[in-house]
Amino acid sequence: MRKLLLFGLAAVLLAVVAFVTVNAADQTMPAVGQAAPGFSLPSQDGSQISLQSFRGKWVVLYFYPKDMTSGCTLEAHNFQRDLPQYEAKNAVIVGVSVDTPDSHKQFCTKEGLTFRLLADPNHTVVDAYGSLGNYAGFKIANRNTFLINPQGNITQEWTKVDPSTHSAQVLAAIPNSVKPPNRSSVTAPKPSPNSVKPPSPNSVKPPLSNSANPPA
């Protein structure tokens, strides 16, 4: 009886693993170096957000399975925690799942998230990035991340990420933003104490005349 029970548990575990497994053979992830697939999706406030609107910035495009779940909440909290550092590097965070805008709104309100979460219930963008998976027969977004440079090309990608350490991992991959110097802060160099000064007009004496001295 015990052996039968163990066999049954093993069968259940295998079934769960099969549901979570990504159909990798049916999907193609965009390659590093190519242009990132464009998109336009509704965010948590209902506004349409496109990849084009972030041109000139680094974009951290991360896909995650489900709002309100433990791993996704941890990952979002870490991105939110590091948000000032991303902004200092001229980078934005954009999360995508197959949840609805209303679900995103509740998630952001509950967890204090201020970056964009985009809704892709038809999983068109999730599929375009080769990140569509299954869980218990339901379509989800796999936990994958794409780093897109200011020119719109993919420079790095991560799959099956660890939500507890992923934000620090992505942050380290973004170069520091180089800003031009502030003109008002540029001062003229001070003259050296040993530098030669031009003679004062009052210090120049006329040359002596060769004419004879007047009689006494």
C-alpha cells in the first residue's frame, strides 16, 4: 500500500513538472544583438505604453507568471527597491504578464509599485519574446528578462531567473550613464603665480633723447 502511495505521489509530481515546462521547441526567443520586437500594451492605469516611447533609454523588460504570487511579488519589490539606481543609469523597468490591467492596478496598489506593468492577456508580446509557458493548463509568462539598449537592440537576456537576486544581476549589466558637464560648473583656469604679466601702461618710460641738455 505504501509503495502504491509513493508511486501515486511520483506520478503527480511528474504531471506538475510537465505542466510547468515551457514548450521551448515551439518558441523562438529573439537573439541578443537583434532589434527588440516592438509592442504597445495597456498599463496598470489604462494608458497604452509602447517600446518606442522609451527610445533613448535602457529598458529592462521582464516577464513574470502572475500578479500577487510570492515569487512575482519578491521580484517586483526588488525592482522597486532599486528603482532610483536604475533611473540614475537612464533605465526604466517594464513588467509584462498575461494578467489584466485591473489585476495590475490592484497589484501595484497593494505592493506600492510605481513602475509600469503591462497587460498581455492575449499573450501576443509574451509569445513574440519566446516566453509563453503553461501552468496547470493555463497560459502564463515565463520568468525571463530582456535588456534593451537606448537604440532598441537586445543586449542581454536571462531565462528562469531567481526573483530574489535578479534585480541586482540586471542592474550590474547596465553601464553607468555618462552625462555632459554642466557649463555653469566649468571655471576658467587660474593664472599661475609664476606666469609673466604684461607691463602696465604707466610703467613704460619714454626713451632718453640724444639732444644736448639746455644751458643752465
